Amino acid sequence: MMERLPPLHLLRTFEAAARLLSFKLAAEELHVTPSAVSHQMRQLEDALGLDLFSRANRGLQLTSAGAQYQHDVADALSRLQRSTADLHRRFGRPSLRASILPLMAAELIIPALETFQIAHPDIELRIETSVKIEDFASSDLDVAIRYGLGDWSGLASEKICDIVGTPVCSPAYAQALQLNSIEDIRRCKLLGLPLEARAWELFGEAAGLKDFHPEHSLFLDSLLATSRAAEQGLGLAIGVFPLMSPLVQTGRLVAPFPIWVPVPQGYHLVWRAEDTDRPALTAFRDWIRALMASLHLPAGASDEIHSLDGDFLSFVRRAHRS
């Protein structure tokens, strides 16, 4: 029985070669030569006294022993990676990896980021902009902003922003089409989202438009892309407030119609429950809370909130994942 473990670098190389079933691809991933991978796998097999790979004309295959070892080694390396990240997170220099939705990052977080750095110069903040819902259990993610009801299993959350929606466009587009009444939507080019092809039809029904059969001029895959297209005068988009309030306040967009739709879901800050008392996380939560509290709806919006239910709320829920 072998009492000494093989060197860690051999196990890392084995995991890549076994997963990819190719010394060439493993070499590319590890930034070494294929001959180096082959040599290391010979070393590992000699140390174990077992064949891990079957090198046949049809390509590289795992032996029964190799398949079992791949499962165990991959699991062990993954646990080592998570443990190391957790060690740094808890006992190393204060740091925070945050996943932020692209529109929120571009329009709110990054413009205000200097205030966080001044208040907390000791915290290393890593911001990643993505629509991907990353799994906290299998990554070193510390905190994320997500859209929903706040019921993420196994995670702690705090609502940081309620939401209402209304059509938006560029000032030039509104002026060119003389947008004043909700009926004017019929003359607009409508920017759609592929997650909900009937978005404008549902909005028209909610706004009381009769016989409204919208035709989209452009579909985009995120709220950030949609807002940029609206800024360029490409048409009318669904705006999300108060998230888009800075775009209206700076004149990049206008909300031409007094139709404001409340949404029961909202934006939430999400983190591991066991990290609740981490000083770096507490500092970021306090900062985000204050930042979101500083946002306001455009003038007059609060007096024009319309109730809405059913299908359109489903549309808004999907469209906000951007």
C-alpha cells in the first residue's frame, strides 16, 4: 500500500487530462507542453503502480482505476480550492468578490465606487458584471445583487430596491415623434427583449390600449443593451426605475408617458448566511443600502403609479435579469 501521496502538481495534471481525455488539451489548459503532460502521467502511474490511461489508436481512455481516481481527485481538488478561498476570505486581507448586474454596475455602482474606496481603503473589492446566477456553494463569490422575491434557499438576503416600470426613449426620439399620449406608442419602434416576445402587447393591455398589435424593430438580450439602444434613438424601451433615474436626470433618456407600473419583485443583496457578520460584507451592505436609498423616481412618478397583475409582472421579472 502506498503511504505517501503523489505530488499535488501531478494530481492537477491528471485531473485535467482525465477530464479532457487529451494530453494536448490538458497541456493547453495548464500552459505546458503535451510531452510534459505525458511525462507527468507516466510518473503518476509509476508512483501508484497502476495504469490510469489506456492509450489506444482511437484516443485516450481511462481505465477502471483511472475513472475512479478521477472522481476522487476532482472532488479533493475542488474542496481544497474552496477551503483555500474560505481561508483567505475569513483570515486574510479584507476582500470582497461581488457579482453585480451590468446596468446597475454601469449606472450606479461604478460611478459611486470612489466613496466606498475612501471609506474602506483596506478592503479589496472585486466587482464582476454578469447576468449569470453563480452558485455560492461552488465558488468564491461573496455577495451578489439578484432580482426576485428574496427567497434563495440557503442564502441570506436583503431587499435594497423596489421597482416600477415605464417606457423610455431618447429626448430626440420623443421630440421627433411628438410623444405625449400613451396612444403614441402605436407610432413607435419598440425595442423588445427575447425573454418575453409579448412584452409590449402586455404593456398595451395594461395601459388600456385597444387593438394594439405591436411590431418590434429590435430585440436585445439585456436591460443594459436595451437602455443603450434607447439612448441612441433606436426606439422605445421598457425602463426600470429608480434604477434608470440617473439616465433621466442627466437627460440621456426621457419617460414620455405618465404610466408607472409597480412590480412586487425587487433587487436584493444576497450572501452566505454564515458570512453575515464579516466586517467587509457589512461595510459593503451598508454602502449599497445608502446608495440605493439615494435614488428617487422622476418627478411626478409617485402620483401616477398604476397597479398591474399577472402576465406583465412575469415579463418584468424576466426582463430585469440584465
